[in-house]
Amino acid sequence: MAPGKGNLVVAQSGGPTVAINNSLVGVIDQALEQEAIGGIYGAQYGIRGVLEENLIDLRQVPAKDLAGLRRTPSAALGTVRHKLTDADYDRLLEVFRAYDVRYFLYIGGNDSMDTAHRVHQLALEANYELHAMGIPKTIDNDLVGTDHCPGYGSAARFVALAMRDTGFDTEAMALGSPVKIMEIMGRNAGWLTAASVLGRQGPDDAPHLVYVPERPVSVETLLGEVEDCHRRLGWVVIALSEGARDEEGESLGRSGLTQEVDVFGHRMKGGAGDEVAQLITAKLGLKARVDRPNYIQRSFMSCASSVDLAEAYSVGRIAVQNAVAGASDQMISLVRVSSAPYEWTTGMTALREVANLERPLPDQYLDRADGHVTEEFVAYAKPLLGDPFSLYTRLSPRYVNRT
């Protein structure tokens, strides 16, 4: 049975992306069309905004501002990483009751789906009618239960373009700085690092070597591959996940690894690029430089994928539609119908099957021998990048001989 009339709260959580505001606007646009929804409130800084009653009246946002948000990166409501404690539950119920909240929509990643699931369980145990829905978001693309995640396509597009461009830069500087390492976000999954290959025009284009967490590599193997590539081409570009590991499971950037952890217990990564660069210079005598785009990977609107923005908007709308129809404790998922031509639809996955889980790159997307990315991955990921890239040109040299 569909729920009765009540108010809606939407919040954003986890790392911001280029596309997350599209999901927010999708929620607002759909909620405005629903007779069952009265107030539409945005919680500032995620679930903390509910706990602290920092709620924004989203019905008062002008239409032109909503349209503008669809081309604005980051999280318009502000975001947070907050793990619910037992002490939070009574307060959440108090706020929900005070504002007659019957719909709670949380936009985020693995940990956010856990929060949405906990909110659903809280209401269920208290016999309070509340429909809690998760809306997927993460550039890591590691949520289970969905073909891919809103936010990934745009970040992947950025990485592919940045890798292509830094490759041409490194090729030109081969006599002085022949090795370039791009350290790419991805703590435990290499989806974004794998996307670095999507800008290649030819087999010798960057990146030449790809290292992801799913395929541990020894320092000796890495150095041997760099040396072989340099001998063949005269320059080397490496796509290196921040979570790349050696055969012992230790970070390749272990000396630069900070022991800081977030509230969910995830150890913060960093330094892998510098560590590998130092090794290459010390052992091979090759000057190596590091590009570390860091958070700009997830916030560079100029590289937004049109496909990504459209999908992010749609999952926001669909989440509201399903909540009003009576669904709860579900995450909206993206379902691929076809890759060529690219077609998609939406489905739902139970939050308990998503919460706190991670989906690594599957075996078929990585060569079992050396971890290089396969054509099957390219066929999967390339449609998510949106418009085709412009083509670059190299000189075909005709050398002048003294006569």
C-alpha cells in the first residue's frame, strides 16, 4: 500500500562528484510533482543536518537555480562522513516526528547506503512509517548491485583526458624527464585507474603500464616493466592507483602512507606515486615525475559526461517515484540494456546487499598475467564517458639530410 502524505528529507553524503547535484535536482523535481509529498527539505551536511535540524526548504529554490545546479560540481547541500551511533537514533526519530518526515533519501556511496539501511531499520523497529531510499554516487564505481555508479563516468572522462594529455607532454620531454606517474584515486578498487586507457588512439599511447589494487605487483616486476618500456619507446607513462599493492599486500607508497582513518575505519591512502618515482630514479636512473590530480578528479565540471549527468538526474527522480509507491530499504540501480548502442534502465537493490561492501574490478577486465586492462573493460566503460574525444595529431617526420 502506498504511504500517506508527508514530508521528504534529502541529503548528500561522502565525497562530492560532478554529478551528485543532478541527483539532488532529480529528487526535487520529482517531489514537486507528487501530491503525497508536502515539504521538501534538504539536510545540510548529510545525516548531521537531520540530527542538528539544519534543514533547507527546497520548495523555495528558484527554477533557474535548480537548472544551474545541474551544471555545478560538488555537493550543494554539503556532505559529511558520519557513522550513526546508538545515541543518534532517538534524536533522528525525534526530528522525523517533529517535521512529519515520511520519506528519507540519501545520496552517497557504500557507507551512505549503510546509513540509509539503518534509518529504515530504526523506523521499522519504532513502528514509524518512513520510506528510506538510497541513491548511488561514487567515482570509485565500487557499489554492488548496479552496473555502474553516477559520478564515475565524469571522473573516468577526466582521468582519460588527463592521461592522454600528460602522455603527449611526457613524450615531448622524453630526453629530460622520460617517466610520468599519474596517481589516481581508488583505495581498494581500480575502476578509475583502469579508465586511464580510454583516451588511447594507438597502442603506444599513454598509459603504458597500469597498476591497480586488484593485481598486486612486486617492486622488481614494476621496475622491469618500466625498464622494458623505456628501452622500447624512450618514455613511459604509468597509471597508478593510490591503493596499488605489492605482493605482500602492502601499499606501494608505504613510506608515504598516513595512518589517519576516517569515521568508518578506512585508512587514508597517499604517497604511492612519490614512492614509485623515487624507486625508478634510484634503481633505473630515469627521472620520474608525478601528477596527482587528487580531488579535482571528482570535481572538474568541464570534463562532465553527458551520460553521467543524465543518469544521475534520473536515479534521483526514480527514487522518489518508488518511495511514493511504497518502496523502502532499497537503492536505485543502473541496469545496462546494451553497450552498442548504449542503452540503460533502472532497477532496485536491497540496501542490506550494498551497505559497506565493495565491488572490485572483475577478472575479465584485467589480464591475469600483468594486470593490464582488457578490451572488454573498454567496451564496458567507454559508453559512460559521453561525447567522443577529439583526435590528436603527431608529426610524421621527414628528416633533412645535408647534401
